[in-house]
Amino acid sequence: MRYNSPLSLEEKLRFKVKSSNLNSITEIAFYKAIVNKKSPNKVAKMPKIRVALIGVGNCASAFVQGIEYYGNLKQEEEYVGLRNPRLGGLSPDDIEVVAAFDVDERKVGKDLAEAIFAKPNNAPRVVEVPVTGIIVNKGPVMDGVGKSTQNILQISTLPDANVAETLRAANAEIVINLLPSGANQASRWYTEQALAARCAFVNATPNFIASEAIWARRFEENGLQLVGDDLVDQAGSTALHKTLLELLSMNGVKITETYQLDVGGGTESLETLDRTRETKRTIKTESVESALPYKAEVVAGSTDYVDFLQNKRDSYFWISGVYFCNTPLQIDLKFSTVDAPNAGSVLFDVVRALRIAADKKLKGSIVPICAYAFKRPPKMMSIETAEKAFEKFVTED
């Protein structure tokens, strides 16, 4: 399903619609109506969504490459791999990275186009990214480096940047937190910097921020948007697990026991085992449990790190239940994905949805976005309910 928001009263937007006779796909160009009094018939394209990245790891690499990859495509039917080629009239090409922060000397001080491919990153290189002019700033280390990764990362000796001032100077409107899972103190510190710079905040990590009332209240008081926590994957094991359980339950199968065990390579998998294994297990288990209308034995979480898997992840599912006349049923599956690209499509939706929320002057935790795109939203919903809430949010005033 693709969502398009209504016209913004404040922006007075004009839509120019062309229908394709070949595939009935509607292409929508998004414009601000009158910007030049001397030439009233001219329109200007909407300003880009200005994003700052906290952490230039594999997810950041996929995100930046995705902007370049889809920005080079001309026709919407070529946008293979996106849930929503256009969301509220906005395409991936309407997103622009204007600032980035990291701690590794192989990235700090480098152009973002170079930094996203620097070690220890191992996300697939799918497109050549031209020089961006965005130099990666040094952020504070704090608790961003765990015991398991301290011998992998090479900490820059450059002085820490003034993050809030850098965000203001870049005119950033959205900050995306892509720090390691165990960086709880650093995640909260960057949340403070976003508030100080008057930016919306996306918490892609499993640290509890958007789901905590105190943070939601502070963003609401400042007229800013907050979404999180723990970004879902586009083709993720948790979403697949929940979908299977919902389908079986809807068809009268009584699930009695189920587990989901993830094995991965890359520094994030190592970080999870080292510092956030129990947190991730709690989040994933609660998310999977929400798919069933009754109580069952559910376990979901990361179990091991395998170096040679690189940026890949293998997930193992086991489902046990009964159906007609108490007949036993068992499902045993393996699901393999590449980790970093799994964040791209969802982040594109989140960033564009936050622009819609800002246009609507919404503030605080934006629950429809949280429920649609994160495993630990302020309010847990089934996949179907979250989808409907997100559609309503995008399409209605």
C-alpha cells in the first residue's frame, strides 16, 4: 500500500499529476505554490528534508547509498525495493544528509561519501556516491564503544564537535540515532542535543527514549517530533514471525510455543551480544507476543555472532501449535538477509512521515509512525492496526 498525505493548509501545495497508461501508476510532483511574486506562474520544488546522522556505520551506509541509488532513477516503476516510492508526495530524492557524527578515525574528518565505505563497515556497495561536501564530525565516545568492539574501532584523537551548534549551522531538521545498541548514555545525550538544536529525533536503537513519557513530554513542550524505539527491518525476522503467527491464529490454529533466534556478523551483532542481549530479547519477545490474542510461550532474540557472516543475518523460527481436532502442527524455518539494507526503506518512510507530522504541527511522540516503524513504540499494536493507523496519519488532516 502507498500513502499520500492531503494538501497542507500552511504550504498551499499544488499537485501535478500524470497517469501512466501502461501501468496506471500515478506520478506526483510535489510543489510549493507561489514563491516568486514577479513570476506568479512559477513554482518551486519543496525544500529537501535535511537529516543528520549519528553514527556512520552500516545502516548509515545503506541510507546514504539508497538516496543516491533511487535519486538516479527516472520512473517510479523503477523504484524496486521500496515500500513507498512516494509518501505524502515525497520521494527518496527529497531527503538530504546535511551532517554526520562518528568516533572512528577512519571516518572522522572524511567526506561522508568516503566514510560510509570505511572499515569496520561491511555493508554492500551498491552505488558509487559522489563527494557530498559533508565532513564527518567527531562525536563524544561516552558509552558508544563496548568491550567487544574496542579492539575493532580506532578512536579519533580529534576534538569533539559542538553537536548542537553543528546541527543548527547545518539547518538540520531531523536527527537519526544510529549508534550501537549499547550506547544508552550517548543516545540520551544526542537526544538532548537534538532538543537544543530544535530538531526532530529518530531513535533507531533499542534504548528506551520515544517510549518513555518524560522524553515525549519534553519534545511536545518544545513543539518537536520524536519517534522510536528500535527500528523494524523491511524484511525482518520479527515482522515475518508476527505475520506467520497472525495468519495461523486468524485461521484457528492455537499457538502453544514459538521461538525466533538470530545469528549475525558485523559489529552490531557483536555489540548486541556484549551489551544489549537481554534488552533486545525483551523488545523482540514483547513485539512477537503482540501478534497473538492470547498468551503463549514466546522467546525471540539474538543468540550468537559469526564473523564470516559479515553483514548478513540468519534467523531461525520454530512454531508449535494445534489445529482441527487438536491435531499438532510444527513449523521449522531459516530466513537469511543482509542486515544494513533492511533499514533503508523503513528509514525513508520515517523521515518523510516526520516531514508530514511537522507540516501538521504535531509534536511529542508520533504514535502512528512509532507503531508502524519500530519494535518498541509507546503503544504496542498488531501489524494490521499499525498499518491502518499509519495510513490514516498520512492521508488525513
